[in-house]
Amino acid sequence: MSANRTALYGQPDHDLAPTAPDAVQLSPLVVGSTNLADVDDAVFDAVTVRAPAGAVERRYVLAQALRTLAAGGRLTVFAPKDRGGLRLKKELQALGCEVGESARRHHRICVALRPAVITGLQETIDAGAPRQIAENGLWTQPGVFSWDRLDAGTNALLQVLPSFSGVGADFGSGIGLLALNVLASPKVTKLSLVELDRRAIEVSGRNITDPRAEIVWADARQSGLKDLDFIVSNPPFHEGGGEDKSLGQAFIRAAAAALRKGGALWIVANRHLPYEAILAESFAKVRLVAEGGGYKVFEAKT
């Protein structure tokens, strides 16, 4: 990458932090974006970051963003006050920055120039880098969904999954836990892991080496897959920091469109989420397979 360029991590908010329309997108949640970790040192004149809520992930992004700035380059960071915004100034100061701070629309906005020496740079990057889970040896990274533990919803689905056969997909596949279970069946001929988070895509590529697996960096709501025999899914229900019931509902519609006639969706959801109506609308048969621990598992057939 050449110098005299600007970059953006996350979706822009021009009221909080104006961003050039041609800024290089660095967010792992935008398909086709550039991996921040792969950017050379000192190539950008300005970087704007919509800071993640997770502390380890956020400090990692701040350190990497500072690293990519040229001497005197400007870093602008913003976050809601209750999702890390109140910590931004201290975290940037800990990295050696002099920080200007302002507030707007329940956000904190911090501006800093790249310091001559970024304090604790490598340690901060190492803390947020991919690593293996000691218990099972799987690769993960801070910021990925349920990166440091087995999600209770995924576990609820794992307890009741049948042995599948044919061609299927995992919508919102994460680091590949469900996929590993599905691929245990020799009758599965192909499994597409569809995931929006590039970090999860990268670590699942280390976790799953089965040649029947195809790892797809895409939004499951627009996967383009057709004529599948089965789909498994633990869909997200948060976007942009808040609960969004329409996410899981869109996953259900997309699954119905991707399955062949007679194909099956196995899906887990938090008990309070209103998925029954959209399942009944989108599928010919819906069965509540299990309920407990705050979760419900459905099998839905087209």
C-alpha cells in the first residue's frame, strides 16, 4: 500500500467522525475488506476506528491501527459510552498517545497522533491475536463470537443434532464447532461453512481440514446456496451493539430458500426470540426438538 491514504475500521458515522469516501475498509465484518494485521507499518495518514466493545479486541485494533499510521498520522476512534467509549482515552494513553476527547450522541470520540514510540505495541497485539483453546486445541481469536468458551446455544444444538447425509451448510459457522460435529457423519458429502467474520473464517480454516468442507466468507442472508439437503445454524441476534430479532428471522428465510424440497433446518435460539411465526411461514413442517437452559431447538422441513 502506498502512503497518503486513509482507512476505516467498521461502518462510518460521518456525524461522529468524517471519513473519506475512498478510505480502505479494515473491518473483518465487511466482506472483501483488507486485514488490518496484514497492512504494512506506517502506510496511512489517517485511520478512523469504530471501536469494538470487547476490551481485548478493542486494544488490539487500536494498537494495530496506530502501527499502520505514518509518522504524525491521525487516529480517530469513537464508541458508545457504555460499550467501551469511556475507556478509549486511557487505552490510547497506555499506548503512548496524547489524546483529545469529545462527546456527542452518547459516544466518546478520541483523536490522537501516532506517537514516536507505541508503548506495549507487541504485547497488545499478541493479546488479541489468534490462539488455541487449551481444552480442545481449536483456534480462535478475541472478537469472534463466543471466542473463549463454548456458547450455550451451540451446545444445546450439539446435544440433539442427528447424523446428517448429503450436501449441507452451517449458516453463521463461527470457528467451526458445529461443522466438526456435522462432518463426523461419513454420509455428509459436502458442507459449506458460511460466516461473515473474516477472523472466524481464518481460524476455522485451521480447525477444519476435512476436504468435504468449503469455507465461505459471506453473509448467510445472501449465501446464494441452493438445493441443500440440510442446514444447521446458531444465528446471531445482535448487530451494531443492540439486539436485532430480524437477523435470525432473515437467516430462517435464507435457509428456506437454500434448501431443496424436503430439506431440513436445525436451528437454536434463545427462548425469548420470536422465531416460531417465521418458521411456520417459511417451512412446511416445524418441530420443537428440545427446550431448556434458556434455549430452544427446532427442526424445520421445507
